[in-house]
Amino acid sequence: MNIIYGRISTSEQNEARQTVKGTKSFIDVCSGSIPFFERPQAKKLIEFLKSNPEAITNIIAVDRLGRNTIDIIQTVEYFKAKNYTLKIDNLGIDSNSPFFEMMVSIIGTLATQEKKTIAERCKQGIEIAKSKGLYTGRKKGTVDNREKILSKHSDIVICLNQNMNVTDVSEVTGKTRATVYKVKKCL
């Protein structure tokens, strides 16, 4: 049985290239910097594999596992320890290949570097926008008060009042876990 694990960074992105019709899929909507084992769909995948250990987990590319080399390697080691097969489509290899771990660590390192490059480009873009007066951001030293935070994030308040956990609230609302924690603290 083949299953698919995928990750997209935002709900506006399309997961279609990471899925195959008729195949069981687990697609997380989160940043690649969130550790694999903290992602809601990754947790569901692990639960699924416990009762279906022969299933082959397909991912389109190593960076779908994460953008942190250590996290990627820990995830691969977990799959290896449990004898779960992990297949990386764009490399054409699976965890049974003698070169699998070497390739994953190299590509994982590249994914980590790409994350740093993306952050640098964002920072440069903000600096350019600031110089043109197009981006102001929040004034230094200002903070939203409790009421403003709660009204601004009423969707999070509703979810937290229904006793949802932080990860699920983040997934449902599309907001970061840090924002959810900030709202939770205000409650």
C-alpha cells in the first residue's frame, strides 16, 4: 500500500502536485521549520503506520519533511527504527537503498540553506519596501492590548473555548502556534 505525506506552507498553496487521486494522503499546512513530529498530519501518519507498517510513505521531496537537517535526519531515523519504508519521489530512492541516508542528509542540508536564503530575501525585500515608504511595520515599543489581541483573533478564541489544542487551533485558523499561544495567554 502506498500512502503520501506532503506539506504546504500556507492554505493558499495547492497540494495537488504532492497527492495522487485515490491514494491515502496526509498533507500538513505549516512551515517547514515546524518539527515533523509536532505536525498534525504527521502525527496522524505515524498513527496510521502503527497499524499499517507495510505501507510505503511517499514524499515528493526531502524538504517536505522539513527545513532543518537535524529534524529531517531524526524523522528518517524514526522510520528506519520502526522498519517503515520512506520513498523520496524526486530522488527515485527509498529507505531500503544503501545511499538513502547519505542523499537525505545532503538534500536536508540544502533545504536548511534554502530556508536561510528565503529568510534573507524576505529581509532584503522588507528593507527595500521600507526605503520606498511602502512598509512601516509596527512602531517600536508598541504592543497590542489584551482586548485588541482577543478581537483581532476571535477565531482562535472560539477554538480555544472549545478546548482544542494549540496545534489543532493553528491548523484550523491558519495562524502560527506562537499567535495561538499569545491569545491563550490573554484568555
